[in-house]
Amino acid sequence: MKPEIGISDNHSQKVSEQLSKLLADETVLYIKTKNAHWNVEDASFYEKHIFFETQIVQLDEVADDIAERIRAIGHFAPATLKAYLDLTHLTEVSNERNDGQGFIKTLLNDHESIIISLRKNIKPFASEFQDLGTSDFITGLMEKHEKMAWLLCSHLKN
């Protein structure tokens, strides 16, 4: 049974499709951050290992919140690796080297890409699809990604 929350089926379907793409992006970013956590090699290995682990925990919570939002508006969340790879706009490509700076640059680019995508959906979710809840929700996600991006960026300062 679908919840009756004042959003038309057509609008909730379109919002769900965008959230599914976001969930795919978050999952790919989560895996890429896991890769960095497991495989980083440089002089500050331990510091970066712990730093990436912190971001992994945050990304896991974000992905879970997105899947729950998809369910709350009456749809099923994608939950297969194939679906994520089909839906994401991120790439699986990773560094040729496993140094911290390379991982950080790659992850920063992905966070920035997600931030831009989120920012583009805030107004359409609210005005076009009449879903203020999801608009507010992704505004919060954008702020989380902005903070994670800022922390990554801080590691690139010399």
C-alpha cells in the first residue's frame, strides 16, 4: 500500500527516479571511499585510513536515508550493483597509484559532482513536483556533502 502524502503518483515516481540515481551515486562513492580506506599507501597512511573510515560511516548513513526516503514516498529503492552502475553518473575508475592525494582528488571530484546534482534538484522537487519534504531532505544532503568535500579539500592544502 502506498502512503497518501499529498504528492501525485506521477510526481512521486519522478522524484523516486532522481533519488534512485542519487542512491546509485552514493553507493558508488561509498565503494570508492572503501577502496581508498583499504588501499591507501603513503607516509600518512594511518591518518588517511581513519579519515576515509569516518567518511564511509557518513556515506552509509546517507545511502540508508535516501533508500528510506524512496520508500517513504511509496517506491522501492534499487538495491543491486548492476542497478547502481546503470543509474550512476559517477565512474568506477580509480587511481593508477594508491596514494592519499590521488584518492582524495578523486573522491573530492565525486562529492562536488553530487553537490551540483543535488543543487539542481532542490527547486524542481519543491516547485515542479510539489515535494517540499524531499527538497528539504536533499538540501540537508547537499550540506553534508559540502562538509565532506571541505574536509577532503583541506587535505590538499600544503
